[in-house]
Amino acid sequence: MYHISVLTGRQDEDDFGERLRDIARVEYCPSENEDIMADRMEDTDVIICKSETVSASLIERLDDLKLIVILSTRSDAVDLEAARRRGVLVINNTSYCVDDIADHTCAMILSLIRQLPEYQNDIRSNCRWEYGTISWPIHRVSSNLIGLVGFGHVGRAVASRLHAFGCKIQAYDPFVSEQVMEANHVRPVDFEELLRSSDVVSLHMPLNETTRYIFQDEQFEQMKKGSIFVNCCRGGLADEAALYHAIDDGHIRSAALDVLSMEHPSPMLLKMIARPEFLLTPCVSYHSVEADIQVRNDAEHYIRLFFAGRYDELPVVAAREV
């Protein structure tokens, strides 16, 4: 019987012990001291994790480890190079929460276009029931040109939803062909053109050393005056201080953020909270009951495929070296 270690520490929610008891002994091992983890997982065949760190040193100490299953689209918490060296397969879930993030992104975009946060604030703060108290005019949703920075699974889902509202969509993604964008009725543009012409700029890209703080003062200055900025993707892609200054100066109209570079109370967060131009949610875009069920169903399916030797059906992040 195989040994599976679950690092999420949520035994009451994950129920992998019940799901996989016919093929494996499942142990819940919350991420803590690495020495304790290595001892508890000495003969582990499979690690299931989400955002927990799986370091190179931990991987090197687990002689029986064959597979790491990540309950997320992200894989940056796992040392992929160490996994390759050790011949450990790493898989993630590329379809996890795509619909949820796309829905949340579109809800934020529509809210800002229709100025819902500003008018809600005006009603609550000023007891005023009147159109025209917000300095920016309201434009029809379909008149807006949406610019997507990144055109992967979520970017395409956002485009599909906003097409239903009659919006024109353009996108920048150096890793996606123009043919794919055009097949999705999206105009491919370069980064500078997207910033210059988009009424709404929405981020849908990974966070790495080349994209960290890709939006700073210069990029916000290049954006169209009166445009909207949305990030339901990754904190660290945008410098929130630069964004705040662009809104405070009146160049950017409003912003919606589900992720921040620093997601705990900070002077910048408190300044944004005080401004009605900012629509903020606490990293909830990927949450739904259905997404949580799906990601666990998929993980169970992938583990069974792996032990059946059907490796070509797995969403591999790090393949074993040959």
C-alpha cells in the first residue's frame, strides 16, 4: 500500500484519507519544522500540497518520493529543479478556479465601469441619492476597450464573458500566438499599445523575476487618462504605491485589487481603504465551494492515473529527467 502525505493540515476538509484508503495510507502532516516533516514522511510516495513549501532539502531526504500533487495552478512553492534531479513528477491543476477568478474579475470590471463603489460610498458617507456627484462620466459597458495583460486560461475566460457585454478585447502575451488570440476574437497588441489605448487594463500573468513590479510609475503614466486597473492575479505584479499616486493625481480613474504585494495591514493598504476609487477584496477570487470540490476530485483522479502508469494524461509541471 502506498503512503501519501498531505501538507495542507485541513483533514476535516480534504478527506483524502477516505477517498484513497483503498490504495494508500494517508497521513496529514502540516507544514512545520522540516526535520519533523522529513521524519514523518520518511517512506512517503506522494505529497499533496497547496501553497506549502516543498524545498530542495526536503525532497532530497525523501528517498521513496515519486509524485508531488499541487492543489493549485501555481507551482512556485515547490523546488521544481530538485524534483527533476530526483526523478519526482510534479503536477498542478491548470483548470482549478479558472471560472471563479474570471467571474470575480468581470464583476470587478463591471462594478468600476458603472462606478458602484463610488456611488455606494457617496450614499453611505454623504446620505446623497444623486447622479453626477462622481467626477468621471459613466460610459456604456460595451463602449469600453478591455486590455488583458496575459492570455492564458483565465484571460481567455474573461474575454469570453466580456464579449457577451459587447466589449472589444485586446491582449498582450508574448507566449500566446496571434492566431490563438484572433480565434478567440481578441486583437493582439504590444504592451505599450495596450497601455495607451485600453479603457480597462486587467492582469492575468504569472509572477516571476521578469514580471515582478511590471507595473510601476512609468506604466501607469502610459495608461489612458481615466482608465481602470484590475488585478485579480498575483500580488507583486504592480507597485500599489505607484497605483495610488496615479489615482490620487487623477490620471487613473479607479482600481480593483484582489491581491496585494503585502497582504496584511500596512500604511498603503490603509490609504487605499480610505479611498472610494479602490475596490478591494481579500484574495477571494479563487474561492468557491465548487472549486474546492473540483480540485480535490482532480487530485484523486491524477493520483490514480499516476499509479496506473498513465503519465501522459497528467498535467505535468516538472518531468523526470531521462
